[in-house]
Amino acid sequence: MTSALLPRRPGTGKIALLGLLQILSWGGSFYLMGVLADPIAADTGWPHQWVLGGASIGLLVAALLSPLCGRLIARVGGRKVLGAHGLILAAGLWMMALAPSLPVFLLAWVIIGAAMATGLYDALFTSLGATYGLHARPIIVGITLISGFCTTVIWPALALMEHWLGWRMTCAALGSVALVALYPLYRYALDAQVPITLSTRDAQVAGRPLAPSIYWAMTSLFAIAAALMTCLYIVLLTVLQARGHSLASAIGLAAMIGPAQVLCRVIDLLLKRQAPMFTALLSSGFTALGLLIVDFAPGWVAWGLICFGAGNGLRAIVKSTLPLMVVSAADYAVVSGRMAGPALLAQAAAPIACGYVISTLGTEVMMHVLTGLALVAFALCLWLAHLVKNPVAAA
């Protein structure tokens, strides 16, 4: 017998707290080298590409550990996994602060990679999806409304800290804040365990094998979307400047992506739409339209970046809710953990792939490649919608 009962959803205060904690989690890992790479290379003499490569190592480790994290969330609940994230991140940042050599610095990124696997969007949203099912959607949107301002908050803060304290003390201070804040506050904001009751919808899909065609279409869609986001941030300023924009103008245009991401999440929250497949089509469609405009209509580049920002803003919502259409909340954590790995691998490989294409074929060709990938992702999303609507075709 099944139950539609769900644990009480967190209030606005806890949702806001989770958004703030995500800013700290992302700022102490994924976005760290955006500010500290140059000071670290200048201070230590380590090759700049290896300093930046630390983040790729972290993403690779996170990709390898994501399936394990999904199983852990299913077994012990997200509260314990996200709490442990604070301890692991603190250890990695302290090791980085004390690193006497490049190998130790890179080893610190291995630890930070483990922290990324246990504490960024994938882990948090997997925990929420496993606990609340599709009812997690407004919680996730609320969190992303706040965490969407991560770079707006964390990069100026890191720059000030590095100026006042130096990069080593900045990493040490971040590690201390992670230990003091992340461990207890994640445990406070999240439920103690994953519920074992199933909703009526969950009961309909519980135990039903996930069609390989649906699994791989969804996994490929998430990986392409992650690679597109990473690559565009790498190449965008270079492309805009090559087309005649000044650096200030290029930065101003690129800055339009962030507000567009947040605005589309506000609209999604107000509409209270519960159709993950429709949201996925909007996300991939806006992304493809935006890149087509940026690529082939330079005079409309601002609108293109707004469209891309809207599509990318919906991406986190899609990634966390779309799998719940085909798996139950009880199976969600394991499946979501497996799907997260290829997306993280794509993000880890993206800087290397972009660098190769740009150096051999130029930025314009790189832009064409990104547009082509966005169109492939949209076509893949249409095929996925067909498979989900017609289970016989997916078998």
C-alpha cells in the first residue's frame, strides 16, 4: 500500500539558507580559481595552466565519485552527505593554503573534488528530489534564485580577501568558514533521512526498469548542456572582442546572462509549472536560439545572450526534476548520481577541448561548434520527449 504523504517541506528561511550555503560551497570550489589562479601562479611560479588544471582535476574526481554519492544519499540521506561536504571542503582548502609544491596543490584539488561531489547542486538536488519527489521543484527554484548570484557575491569577496590576506590565508579562511558553517547548517536545513513512503505516482514507476534509450538520451542531454555552459563562458569574451567590442562592452554583454538566469527562475516559480519535460524543451530551445543569434546575428547579440541565460537558468531545474518522470523518489538518488558523472566529465574536458579548437581553428569555428551542439541538444530533447510519451518506443 502506498502513501502520498510527504515530509513537511522546508520553510522560506531554510530555503534561503540552503541558497547561501551553496554560494559558499561553489565559491570555495568551482569558482575559486576564477580569482585566485593568477595570484597563485605569480606567487609560486607554478605554471598557470597547471594551476587552472587543478579545477579540472577536481571536476574529474567529482565525476568519478558522483555515482557513489548517489548511493550514499539513497542509503543514509542527504543530510549526512551534505554535512560531510563541509568537513571535506575545509580539509581541501587548508591543504591548498599550506601546499609547499605543485603536487600537493593538485592533491588538494583531489580532496576538493570529493567535496564538489558531496555538496554542490547535484548532491543537494538529488537529496531534495529523493525526499520530496516532484514537490522538490519550488524548493530547488528558490535555492537557485539565491545561489544564482554566486559569482556576483563570491568573486568580489575573494578579490578583497586576496588583496588583504594573500591567497594562502584566503584559502585558510574559506576552509575555516566552511567547517564552522557548512557542517552544522546543512544538517540543520535538511531532513534527517530520506522518507521510505512512496507517492501514488512513485508507486507506478517503482521497480519498473528504466529504458536504456531514455537513460542515455537524458544523460547525453545533461552532459551537452554542461559542456555548452562551460565552453561559452570560456570563449564568449574572446569572440565578442574579435568582433569589435571593447573589453568593457564584452563584459557588459556577458553580464546579461546572470540576470536572465535569475529572471527565468522567478517566472518559473510564479507559474508553479509541474511539467519537467516542457521545461526541458524550453531550456534546450532557448539555449539553441540564443547561440544561433550570437553566432549569426551579431547585431542582436544582447538578445541572444538573454535567451541563452534563460535556457541555462532552467538547466538546474531540468536536471533535478526530469529524471523524476521516469524513476521513483526511492530510486532517484542512485539514478541521478549516475547521470551526474558524464556531465561533470564534460565540464572537466571542456576547457581542454575549447583550447584545442580555438588554437587550431579559431574562435569563430568554436562558436559554430557550440551552436551545432546546442541544436543537437534540442533535437535530443525532442527525441526524449517522444520516448517518454511513448514507452513502447523506448523499450
